Amino acid sequence: MQSISPEIIFRGNDAWEKSLPQIAKLTKSPLILGRSICTNNLRKKIFIDLKNQDLYVNSANLKFDCCFEDISRIKNIILKNNNDAVIAAGGGKVLDSGKYIAECLNIPCITVPLSASTCAGWTALSNIYTKNGQFIKDVALGACPKILIYDHKFIKTAPSRTLASGIADALAKWYESSITSSTIDDGLVQQAIQISRVLRDQLLIDGEKAFKGEFENYPSWKNTVEACGLTAGLVGGIGGEKCRTAAAHAIHNSITQIITPNKFLHGEIVGVGLLLQLRLEEMKNNNKLADQSIKQLFVLMKALNLPTTIAQLGINVFENNNLKKIADFTCRDNSEIHFLPFEIRKQDIVEVIEKFEQQKIKI
């Protein structure tokens, strides 16, 4: 079985308003799930608009990341209130939590991304973390959301940092799928890889314009946010697991094991993982173009104010046994690192990170 996409997608400046009749057909008593104080006003609007559809509406907020403690608490709230759907409105952790909770309770999930930071509003997948933000595992879900509402007015309210993070995460689709799946003899997988290549090219062309010009250059901004939130999800939907993740996400997952005072966004960490993946390809797979790809990405990442080293994520890999912790988690048995078409050992991770953290990338 393959869950490729949400059943219904609304997108554009009036997507939320256009979706209301469809939502009212699907649910009579939804729970709005959110998290951030910054998006509280948007969730209030969502609440009022749903009440005006004569729906019985409740709301609840996550306290942490997409973690089992929060998931259990929200499930109990839904059961107590007899809610018949979850409307997850927020970033990736909120969307992943809403999808997982809805599946557990066998009720529909409606996703309303409030930033372009991930493609979590699209996918049949939830990433589970500890309440301290340490990655635990991916959970494949039985279906994508029933309805995805990608309202540009909502996305415009998000900090530009979330867009930069989304660009880094979406770029990884090409660099990961093109190496893990290039030899798979499956038409849909090959088509997914080609979509990810076009996605990469669009982001390299429009990403900086969208980030710096915000919505003034509307076509660039629209193409970029939809690439991050929609097309990136489509690639994983069509291509499956190996078109979603490889070394960049494996390294992201291991970096989250190191708890730091500052919170970094998913795509910000994935971007660093992407640069490290390319160094691994150069070192272990004799990829002659890896250095050129790193320089190309580095230019864009600097323009987007993205971190380009683990040190810039607030972690010194040379203290507190951090390098060993990262290498151990990256190379654990069920890690995505093993999707690479060449063997990776813990010592390879140690070596590539040591060199990477000490180098100066010349552009």
C-alpha cells in the first residue's frame, strides 16, 4: 500500500475560506491542535470561522514536540470531548502530532500549515521525539490527511526563518533520493526523483528571492512556499521511504540527541546534514561533483542565514563525547544512513565531521 497524497488540497490566498464547506461536511465536532503563542491569533480565527459554520469546536495545545506525553494527553482530551476530527494548525511538530493522534483514534485529520518549514502537512508519516526534542523514530501512517489547506495568507505571517528551514529540508529531497533510489527499476520512483530535481532547480532559482523579497515578488514566493510544503511531500508520496531520507536526515536525527539551550528548526539541522552527506559521498563514493554541490548550496544557505556547521547549531562536537554520540546514533541498525548505496561505519562519521567542522569552505 502507498499513501501518495491528501484526498483534497486547497491552496492559495483564499484556501481557508474555500475549505470551510468541505470541513463542515467532514466534521461536526473538531479539535484544533496548535502549539506556538506566535500563531495564537491565527488559531483564534480558525476557531471563530468554524464556530460560524455551526460546528462544536474545542482546542488544545502541545506543550513539547511531537512526543508520546503530549500525544497521550491530547488523545484523552479528544475522547472526553467526543471530537470527531483533528485540525492540526501549526508547524511540522503540530502537524505530525495531529496526524498520529487522528490515526490512533480512527478519526480524520485536517492539516493547516502555518509556515512553509516542512512538508508534514502532506505526508502519511509522523516523526516522534522525546519531550526534550530528541528524535526517537518515524511512524508510517495508514493514510495522508483527509484535507490539506495551504493558505498563502497564513504562510505569509510566518517568520522568514521558517521559510529558509523549509527550503533546506525540501532541497534534501533531490540530494537524498537521487543517490538512494537512482538504480531502482520502478517508474514511479524514477518520476519522483525527476520531480525532486525540478524542485531543487526551482529552489536554487527562486529561494533567495522569496526569502529576501518576501511576498513582493509573488511568483517566486508562491513557487518557493509550495515547493517546500506541497511538492516535497509529493516526492515522498510517489517515491516512498527511500525518496524521503538518507544521510542528511540520519545526521539530523543524531544531532537532536545532543540537548542544547537553543532550539533549531528541522530544516536548519537537515541543511547541515546535507553538506555532511555530500562530503561522505566524496569520501566514500568518489563523487567528483560533491565539492561543487557543496559550494553551490553554501552560497544559498549563507544567503538564507542558515547554519552551515554543527558548531553553528550550538554544539561543540569536540567536547562531552558529542562526536561519538552523533556517530553511534547515525549508524544504529535502523538508521536511514544505511539507505546509501555504500557502507558507512561510525569511524566514517567521526572522520567526516572532524574534517568538516575544521574546514573553511571556499566559494
